Amino acid sequence: MPTHSDAAQRTAKKKTHAVASVKPKAAVKSRGKSARQATLVGSGNVRRVSTLMRVEPARPSFGQMYGLHNTADSLDLKSSVALVLDSDTNEVLFSKNPGAVLPIASLTKLMTALVVTEAKLPLNETLTITDDDVDTEKNSRSRLRVGTSLSREEMLHLALMSSENRAAHALGRAYPGGLEAFVAAMNRKAQELGMKDTRYVEPTGLSSRNQSSARDLATLVQAAQAHPIIREFSTSSEYEVEVGNRPTQFRTTNALVRSPSWDIALQKTGYITEAGRCLVMQARMAGRKLIMVFLDSAGKYSRIGDAERVRRWVADLPAHAVHAAPAAAIETATIAKPIS
């Protein structure tokens, strides 16, 4: 008859077998910034394996490199550049480094939309995404697969609402004379509007060589808002198109569009590492139609937070009040004009 001792031995053997059959686990400890040491445990064997891992440091934005985030302001904005002005009177209510010239990321698409709209190209013409529209600079993702065919109107809608890079590139490529002629038209329009700090090299904003200042971007917003189609598409919250014979839903990149606290007539967001988080809007608040520009905001949601700070501030603002960052700070920032 099995004894209590025999049962205990069998139980101990089962436990030993269970531990031995477990796959080795790695307990990883950091050793410096680039090296890690892993301890592998299993079947009674313990061995140490040193592996070398590359940790890429976070790249600073151009604004960070130029020290623009050191500029203090009374609203404690996280954007290194900001401008708020009355769209009807051009009265500046708030400014922070408004002359600094920085990469503008997908804010570029506002000019793309303006050139396409003013060219009066047929909106029902079918455009097809090709390999030329695939981003090879930032390797950004897109749900518009190569071969997707949409109308020019649908491409414009997606470029403004969802900041679709392939749609914006296709709009430029399909311009009479091709992409080179389109970029020339973008720069020509900027000159016509008096945007002296602005330069474009492509229609999406993926290149850090697309650059502008807050003052110039306010001018662009003013020009773009004159076109109902740009106002409508940029403030659309969601839109469905056929991609590969399948209905595909796209949404806005700006959560404020869906907020009942905001009355937004036009907006555009943008982000690449070199530019930080960017946002331009025309919105009605406190009985005024205001243009707001935020560039180089640090943090995923900080540009939205900055817009909310400005909205609350404007609500309590006395009539005709003007606020600006110190003149010396603005002057210094204006000199900073990175070109690459």
C-alpha cells in the first residue's frame, strides 16, 4: 500500500518536472543606454547573455533646437509659436514668436487645397493612387492603397479632414504640368498673398523644407476660408469612401471639431518630428471670428490644450485687449529661419 511518504515523493517529482518543462524566461535588466543583460533560467541551467541594443535618442524639433520653447508667455502655452488675431479687424490679441520660420508639416495641405480649388479643376475627375504617391521620406502609413481610384473631390476631402498624405500628393501630381508645376503654383500663391516667410517643396508637408511663420499661416487661413469647400471639408468629422470596393470610414484629425464648445469654421492639424504638433483654426468665440495658429507644440495633446487655454482666455478678455510676448523674444525668434 502506498505510504504518505511515497505520495509526497511523487508530488515532488511532478513539481520538478513542471518547472523543468517551462520554457526559459528572460529577466532583462538595463545596463547603460545601449547595452542590456539577460538572464536565461530553465532546467536548472543559468547563463548570462549580453546583448547590444541601439536606443535612438528622441530628435528635437526645429523650435527646440532654436530655443523657442524658452520663451515665456502668460498663458503657459506648450506651443513655442502662437498667434491669435481677429479675422475681421486683423487685431492681434496674442502673439508668441510669430515671426519664427519653422517646418509646418500637414498645415501645408491648406495651400494644396487652395491651389487645387482656385485652379477650378473638375472635382468629379477620377484620380488613382500610384507608387509615386507612397511616402518614402517618413514611411507614413495610408489606407489608400496603390490602385485606389477616387474623385478629385474625395481626395481633397480626405487631404483636409484626415490629412491623407497620398491623397494630397495625388492632387499635386494630377495638376496640369505635374507635381513640379503644382509646387511652383503653391509658391506663387504664397507670394501673391504676401507670405514672405513661406516656402513649399511638396504638397503633403512630410518634408521639413516646407516652412512658414505664424503670421504667414494666419494669412493663408484668411485666404482659404473664402472658399466654402475648404471650410466644409476641413471641418467634416467623418467621411466614407470606397477603397478596393469596400466602404472605408475616415475621421478628422482634430477632436475639437466634434466638441460642442467650439464653433470652428476652418481647421488643419499637422505633425512631423521637425515641426512638432501644429494647429491652425478659424473659430467664432466671444462674439469674434478669430484665427489661431499654434506651431511646435510639445506633447500629443498639447496643441488642443493650448487652444482650450486661448478659448477660456478670450472669453474673459476685455474689448480691444492685446497681448504679446516680449518684443526681444519675438525679434530673436524671427531671425531663426532653418532651411533644411
